[in-house]
Amino acid sequence: MKDMRIAIDGMGGDNAPQAVVDGVIKAINEYSDLEFYITGPEEIIKEELHKQNYEGDKITVVNATEVISNNEHPARAIKRKKDSSLCKALELVKEKTCDAVISAGSTGAFLTGCTLIVGRIKGVKRPALTPIMPGKNGPFMIVDAGANVDCKPEYLVQFAYMGKEYYKGVLKGENPSIGLVNIGSEEEKGNDLTKNTHKLLKEEENLNFIGNIEPRDITTGNTNVLVCDGFVGNTILKMYEGTASTVLKIIVEEMLSSGAKAKIGAFLLKPVFKSIKKKFDYKEYGGAPFLGVDGICIKAHGSSDGKAIKNAIRQSKEFHDNKVLDKIKEQLELKSE
């Protein structure tokens, strides 16, 4: 079997290209069946490879003279900057030189590029951003977490099918539960979108749909795949990240300011806090796939370090090795028959 080939936007993210090169080298040291194409200004990428003492043959540098920044209009940037590191990486997947693409750069530009350059799977109405989140009883997925602010019920049904196959392939859950994010558990609760989506999901015999899920129940992780429009999903994602960080800081600050006994307790509980922090660390999950595009496209966090890039690479490898893309296509084809 030939090695999996991964294209990486060498200039995407706050810490590029250092974090990108670091993450790639870490992945090469961990996996023997991967090859990488790093896109970006050739001299800059090669200089970083030299700094990190890489002398192997698993990395190909693809020269790109332009960079897309976060403050540029996504569609305009993709259309105008054809020689950007992001567009060059996406083209490598479109032309089948690479099996996957990873970027920590502009989310909007990456989504636009995935749609315009790589293209959607036949029949897919909208691609969806799908992060994996930590729950009390296990990880769960949000589909969609920001790609589509306005949705129709049929989009959310497709999100459920795509999320189901990704959960099975990457998180190894055989019959993942599907929940619809809503303001109440009763069927009649919510707006027109959630009410109509509930009716459609309830009719889907090939989905393990368990009904509406209230936001307060999301954090248990008991529901494997949470379906919602991108506005709701992105709000959940950012609120979740902010709350976890704030609560941990409050606990530590209170213990350190409450006398000697509390400080001793804080010291003894340090391993516990470290473990909790790790569970809520985006670096552990690496990135979020854009499901619905006709290629493996992983969006890494903008502030990704080498560890996060390496884990995004791991995620793309699991996506590839478990043939998740093919299974999503099969599910959607069966549904359209």
C-alpha cells in the first residue's frame, strides 16, 4: 500500500511556519506511512526545516508566493490569490496528488476554498464544520459549528448522516446517537427549523435519532452527534471553550487566595487539574473536518502549536484509513435513491 500524502498550508495559523513544520516532523516520527507537501514561500519553509534539523525525504516543499490572512474577504481572497499557500494546498487534493489537506489559517477562506476548489460531494447541499468536543462521559461532535449560519431542515438531516459516519470511523462508535440541539426536549419546542428538522430525523430509519437535546445536557457527552445550524453550533463551541477555561481559572485563583490549607490542597490536586485541562485542550483533538466536501479537509485551530498540528494529521489519517469519505458518499447515495 502506498503512503498517504497530506498537503499542509505552511503559512496558515498564528504560529506558522514553525508550528506546521514541528507538527509534520512529529507526525513523521510517529507514523511511517505518511508523506507531506508543505506549501508556502520555498525559502522560508526550507529555512524552518533546516532550523528543526530535518534531513529526511518525507517532505516536499511546494512554492507559493502569496498568503491569505484572517482579515481578508474569504471568497475574494481565494479567487484573487491563486498562488497562496492555502490555494496551492487545496489544489493538491483536487488534482489527487494528495489525499488530505490541513490548514490552521482563515476558517472562512478554507471553507470557501474547499467548496470552490475541492468541490462538494455529489448531492450535498452544504458542507459542515465538525469539531470533536470533550464530554463528561466521552467525546461528542457538533455538526455544524459555523460553516452555515442559515440552514434548511434537509441540510441538518445530511449533517446527521455525515456526522454518523465520521463518528463511526474516527471515534469508533458503532451506532452513534444523534441529537437535535433545541431549547427543550419536547417535540413541539423550538423554531420552525428545529420543529421541521425533528419531523424529518424521526422518519430516518438509518439514524439512531434520540430526539431534542437541551444545551445543559450537551456536556455529558451521552449524545454522540449533535446536529444544529452553524450559528447555534458556533455559539455552543465558543461558550463551551470559554466556560471551561474560566471555571478552571476561578477554582485555582480561589484556592491560592484562601490560606495555607487551600494552597496545600491546590498543590495536591495539581495532577487532577492537569488532567481536566488536558480533556478540554483543543490540541488533543487537532482539528475539525469540513464534512461534505469531496476530499479530506481538516481545519486546525488558528493558534495551533506543533502538537495540535500533529494531532490534526492523526485525525486526517484516521479519516483516510477508515474510508470515511467513501462511507459518507454511500450513505448519501442510499438516501437519495
